[in-house]
Amino acid sequence: MKEIFPEIPTIQYEGPDTKNPMAFRYYQADRKVGGKTMAEHLRFSMVFWHTMNGGGHDPFGTATAVRPWDSITDPMELARTKTRGIFELTTKLTIPFFCFHDRDVAPDGATLREANRNLDEIVGFMKELMQDYPTRLLWGTAQLFFHPRYMNGAATSPDPAIFAHAAGQVKKAMEVTRELGGLNYVFWGGREGYETMLNTDMGRELDNMGYFLQMARDYGKEIGFEGQLLIEPKPMEPTKHQYDTDTAAIWGFLQEYGLQDDFKLNIETNHATLAGHTIQHELHFARVKGILGSVDANQGDMLLGWDTDQFPTDLYVTSSMMYEILLNGGLHTGGLNFDAKVRRPSWRVEDLAQAHIVGMDAFARGLIAAQAMLEDGELPRFVEERYKGYRSDMGKRIADRSVTLADLEAWALDRTIDRPESGRQEYLESVVNRFL
């Protein structure tokens, strides 16, 4: 079969000193770190929407990228070519997984029935390719934000006809995710929110969104989908305010609608930035609440207030992420999904491969550093020591929830309470630097 990307070789590990842009410096799939291989820890995934469909568009300019399929005009032939492309490219990069929205991989239709027929044809083609390639589906999802019908949201639309269409689209997307052996299914409410309170019934929209997810959960069980259901937080953009703002907001939402046992989170680095948090904060909160499921691995530009979806290169960020992921016992059925796009001036086919290489190397280095920090033990020991007061005396009674306000007042009345021990932030940051 003719290659889609003949310019890109199978990428090999050549070590930190190589100057070959088509080689790994740090990522070795079979290298053991903390008892598991890098491949088992990192579980990389490639996205269909940016890697195959991204052309370098931005709000102020048209496409710049040159791609092997630029001359193809038939929509279904184009879809099949791009599908072959993602299986070939993931294999050359030893990326074990891919992800897609339904409308990424197959053309939409005038009706939902027509769109479903197109999707079924491409899904059948994917199943054929899976017999020849090792790539598997990390997660699927429905694209409920691009078409004009979704300008006011999908599950939160004021129009019940649009709510129904979105439900049908999710039903089909869950079916094909199961058919392809997908390990997870993601809900990203790109427009599930509002632009102005002047025309918004927030209570109805939240209730409808909760009901929508309850129906999806129930249908997944009905068809025997055994994968993990995931929600992806984002505070705004494209909608002014989105209801899935951050991990804490979703945690409260899940409990309100009885979904806390069925859903975990797919957390994106750039979305954490937009929410005013670090990605470590978002991963840590999800971890301690037991809802850390998967990660969309990218980064934003700190000087730009929008979702730039850059490939991850910041070693401080990747190290802090892997620290939380290791404490979580790994990502289990989730993965590190490169929801990232090459920069608009990076228009060559080779740039696609090199962007993934630098991202994979950045997480490999982050994994090595995070494992070393945990084995060294100084950071977790410091935290344990800082809270030692809760292991004895009144602190233990607080921890055991066996004390009242009156008890605490009586204990504190005649004591001199001075400042606590130093938090030593700067020193702890120097500890982290030792491992980078």
C-alpha cells in the first residue's frame, strides 16, 4: 500500500546527544521506570482533529499547511485517506492510541441518518485497518459545537429539537466507540454554557445537562460499553461561560446529578490555564477526589489569553503532571492525548512528526524526574511532617471528626498560639530543580 507520509520514517530512540530531528532523545517505549515501561506509564494518543484536519487556520487567516490529501475533493475518499494517515503516522511514532470526534472522521449529512451512514462506512474502514496496524482507540466523542445548530449549546440548548439531535448523535458516537473497542468516551461541552444571563434559564440548562448525561450513562450500560465515561473541563471559549468550568465545578455537578460513580475527568493543560489554575492543581484535585481519568496533553502561551493548543515542551509542567499521575497509580484506561496542533508557520508534513517527538520526549523526561522525586521522598516527607499535628492530641480529634466548636474553644482559650512552621516554598522549589 502506498504510504501517506513517505517523508516520515519510523522514529527510533537515539539518545540525548542526537541531533537527528526524526529521533527520540528520551522516550524509550520499553525502558522501565518505577517497575513499568515508559509506554505503560505514558499511553500516548494522537488526535484526529488537529493532526489530520488542522490546516493552520486561525481567526485572522486561512490554511497554510501542505498535506498529502490537498488535491482530494471527494469527501469520503478524503476521509478514508486521512484515516489511513493517522494509522500510518501513529505506527511510525510508536503512539499506541488515537482519538476522534464523529464529525472529524466522516462527513456530516443533511440528516442524522445520512451522517450515520457516512460514519458507519469509515468505522468499517477503521476496523479493517486495525487488522494491519497496532493503533487502538483511546476514546471517541461527538462533536456538538461546530454546526450552527449548536450555537447555543447541545444539551443546554433552549430548543428541544437540538437537544434531541445531540442525543441521537451521542447515541451513535457511543455505539461506534464501543464497536471499535474504545477504552473511554468523552463529553466536552464546548458550548454548554451561556453568552449572557439576559436570555438564559441557567437552572433549566443545568438540569437538562444532568439529564442528558444520565441518559448517556444508562445507554452505555444498555449496549454493554465497558469503557470509562469522561468529562473535559473548560471555563470559556468558545462560550463566554461554560458549566464544566474546572475540576471542582464538575465534581459538584456530578454529585448534584448522581453521576459521581460513573464519570471521571479528561483534563487538559491549556484549559487549566484558562480556568486560572495550574495543570498540577487540576490533576491533584481530581486525584484526591478519585476522578482523574485521562489527560489532554498540550500547553498554552502565558502571554495569550486563549486556547493555543501548543505541543507540550515545558519540563517543569510535564514533571509536575507526571508526579500527580504516578501518585494516582497511573492513568489506568486513560492516556496522554496530544490535543495539540503545530504552529501556523510550521506547514511541512515533517513538522507533524517532530512536534509529537518533542512532546513525547518532554513527557519521558517528566516521568523520569517525577519518579526520582517520589523515590527520593523529600517532598512527600515534607508534606507529611507539615501536617503532623493532625496525628495526635486535638489535631487527631479534628481528623477523627470527634470534636465540637465548644471543645475547640475550651482547648484554645488559655493557649498562646503563634505562627506555624515555615512553608519553605523556595527551598522546595530548589528540590524540584535538582531532578530537572
